[in-house]
Amino acid sequence: MKDVAGRLAFTLLEVLIAIAVLLCLVGLLVPVIRGVLSDSKEAKAINHFRQLGVAIATFAADNESNLPLRLASGELWPAALIDYLDGDANVFAEPNSTVNFRTLNVDPLDSTVNRTSYILNSFRDLGGRARKIVNIAQPGSTILMAAQQNSSGFYMDLDRNDHVRFVNPEQYGQGAYYLFADGSARYVVSANYAAILWMAEKSLESQK
């Protein structure tokens, strides 16, 4: 009986050791898995911005350099771009966004359905002039689009402080990704995020 009990006790000890080893391995793997998933989301975020950048550039080329902004017909920018994205509405969903995104396939003109994870710069600082992409003084340092948080808006109006209300500058760690007017998708640390990045005419701001 003692031998049997000893063998059973040894077997239980082995099981406990095996469980401990497994727990250690899980503890080591979880951060790695999270890192891979995070990298995957960031890669998707960059890819979505690049696709949107190409769509906006193509739209502008077809429309005398005009950006897909507010129109009298009430058409929203996602509806204006959907054909330039081969009908893929999933591009409008930012991978790490908390916005209640719903597909455009129901009715792209219905603002109650046409939810997007992104907001487009309305460039109100251009005043009454046409919002043309060629009027952006420094496209490489001017944000064209950003992911939005807790909102179903479509446009970023700087005079309404939307760059603070709608944008999370730390969506990915210490910063966030943005689409710039030159078509590039770049990471900006929150310490460098400011209203001036949304301005089409930065020279006006520097003269104040």
C-alpha cells in the first residue's frame, strides 16, 4: 500500500510541476501574443489609411483637385469614396476604434447608418475658397484624416475644437496614426499632436 501511495503521491507531484511549467509558459506567451495582435492592428490601421489616401487622391484628380467634403446634395465623404475603394466598406472601420461602426451597404447617404471610424479634415481655415488639395501649403505636415473616438461624426471642424473632442492622440500607446495630405500614413506621438497639424495654412498661425 505504501508503494502504491508513494507512486500516487509522486504522480500528483509530477502533475503539479507540469501545471506550474504550463502556467509559466502561458505567462511568457501572453505578452508575445498581445504584441503580435497589436502589431497586426497597427499594420491594418496603416493599410486602411493608405487605401483611403489613394481613394482621396484619385477622387481629387477626377474632381479638379477638390476634396470630398460637404456637398449641397448632402452626400458624405464615405459615400463619395466608396466607388474608389471597389465598394469595400470595411476600409472605413479602424481596427482599434471603439466607434460603433456599421456597414455602408444599407444606404451610403443615410447619416444614421453611414457610420465610419474616421473623420476628414474640413479645412475651414481655407475660408470661403474651394477646399482643394492643391491649396494645402504643407501637405506632408497637415493631417487629412484621423480615427475618431466615441463619435459618429464625419468631418473635423477645427473651429469647434473637434481635434480634441473626437481624436484620441494615444490610441496606439504613446501616439496615434494619421493620414496626411501627401498620402502618407504616419505615427505621431501625443506630445507632438497639436491643432496646427490640421491647418492648411500654417503660415497664418505662425503670424499670430
